[in-house]
Amino acid sequence: IRSAAEARAEAPASTEVRRMLPIRHATREQSTFRAYFDKGRTLARQDRWDLLSRMIRETDRLRETSPAGVRMSDVLAAGARSDMVSAARKAIHRGAQPCDASLADLDDLASGGDWPLAATVARLHMDLAWLYHGDLPPVSRPARPSISFEAHMARAARLLDGYSPIEEDSPMLAEARIGLLAGDVEARARMRDDFEDLIDLDPANPGPLRAFGLHLTPDWYGTDAAAIDAAASATADRLADIWGDGAYAWIWLDALSTDAEAAAACDATRLRRGLFDILDRVAKQEVANLLAGFCALAMAPGRAPAGLSEAARSSRTVLYSAADAIIEHHMTEIRPELWLRGARPALALPEQPMSPADLAADAAQIAAIVKARRSGARHH
């Protein structure tokens, strides 16, 4: 059974000359992120932790997200800890230690029985752990974590101990507990249950689904691509009333961007159908651009490594071709930053949005891709 989006994709193309899609750098995605990030940072600088806590609690309760699905409670917390993370990054790069007195004060503040503050400061310790390891955002689980990494993960774990994401009805808290897995020797055994709790708390948010797939890769806590497919299928069946086959696509998105050969294990037809199920349900330019970026950039033949199996290459070709219909029938403007976010694993919140100058070369490449694929649009 075809989705409505697929049916539109098969409709005859207009013979009239198509106008170029405009490139838009200043987007609601960026302005929403910036407003919440700046608010969190300002409240921390003013020591308004009580107000920060209330805002985090309320945005988390309402499941507020940006247009592309970034959780606003996480952005508030990221802003609140951004000054400390920035100062710590500079100190660690100089071979010095971050100010432990300030960290101790924050630990005391976060130990007062208020989970939003506990989660915010716990996330700060996790950021510091990854800075000591050398990766922020992290790209894989550390094979040999340093003493400093383990110490900060332990401090984060102590702050979160005793809080239940289910009892608090908090996806932010559930996600913070997942962050602790990097320092947990039992992570492989816990990971699936922890992600299922997070997804159940916020099933309409694609962020946890993308993170679940990425953490199922061998670089994190997974075993092989077949296990990713099994988890994607089971989760998609469970969330079919919300996403159709969209959850299957979301779970595979970052896993395929990370591991090209994993495409051999996915059901490319179902994944492609899932992309259009997402677009049927979330008719936003942010999502259309993000998925176009995944198909046209991450699945591009030129990005496939040498020696890729025929099965993986075939699946990637199916997904690459889906970009034509997404561009032709769902995009009304080009948003370069979202194309890049669709093509790269989404593990961390950016401290600063990319400027038009930073995106200039990428924007020109993306515009050329869109022009070529609109002028020679194939029907699938």
C-alpha cells in the first residue's frame, strides 16, 4: 500500500520551468534553539536556578521541541552549563584542571532533591568526562576510559541516583540516564530497556529514535547490523499508530550514516516507505530538508567506501533515489544546516549555530544537487 507522499511522487511532473528553490539560512529552527539556549545561559549567569528548574520541568512536561524535534528542556540545560563547558575545554586544552570549587558548589546545588538541576549538573559532568576523553560530541564508547572520565561519570551517576524517569514522567531525565551508559560496565545489558523507556515517554519525538539506532552500532553498545534491524522493526511495529513505518526509518538514519555496510541488513523498501510516512505525518520544511540531506548526501554513491558489498550498495541506491521525490514534492526552500544534520549522526547540541559564512560552500553544493535533481527528477 502506497503512502500519500509516494502517490504524489508518482504523479506526472509539471512541464513548466521550475523556479530555483530559495536558500534560507535564518530559520525558525535556529531562532528557537538560540532563544532557549540563551535563556538557559542567562539564568545560570544570574544564579536563577529556581527559575531555570521550573522552566526545564515545564518544557519537559509539555514535550516542547524545535521544528526538527530537538528537545527544548535539553537546550535550556545546555545553555545553563555552556559557560562551564567552554571554560573547562580551554583549561583541559592547556593541560590545566577545570575549577573544581565551582563544580563542587554546583554539585551541592544539584543535590537538593530537584531533578531538573540534578540532570543539568549531571550532564555537565558527562560533558567534562568526554572533554577529558577528547570527544565532544562523542563518536564512540571509550575502549579505555581515563580516570578523569570515570570520575566525572561517577559524579553524574551520584546526582541522578534515586530519580526515576518513569515516576517523574521525564524524557529529559531518561536521556540523562542513558548518557551514563558510557561509564557503565553493564551498558550492553541495560541499553535497550533504557531506550525503550525513553521512547515510550516521548514517542512522537524522532530524536530518541535516531539515538537508539546509533547506540545499537558496534561503536557503542550493539553487536551487528541484524540487531539494529530487529530493534527497528520491533519499535516500528510498536509505534505504527504514530509513525507508520517512520520509526523504522528514524532508527536506521544515523546508523546508516555511521556504518555504510550496515545497509546490507536493512529493508530498504520499508525504510524508503518510512521516509514518506514521516513526511505524511510531519509536513515541515525542517523535516523535509533533514531527510533530503540524509538521502542525497549520506547515501550518495561517492560516500560509499571501497569494498562495500552489493547488498549494501543496492540498499543505499534505493535510499539515494528517494531524494528526488522528497526534493520535488516536499521541499519549498533549501535549509543547508538541516541537510547537514540529516547526513551526520545527531549526538550533541551545538553551542553555536552555523553561520551563513560557515555554510557557504556546503550551501552552494546543496543548491547544485537540488537544481540537478529537480531538473531531471525521476519518478519512483
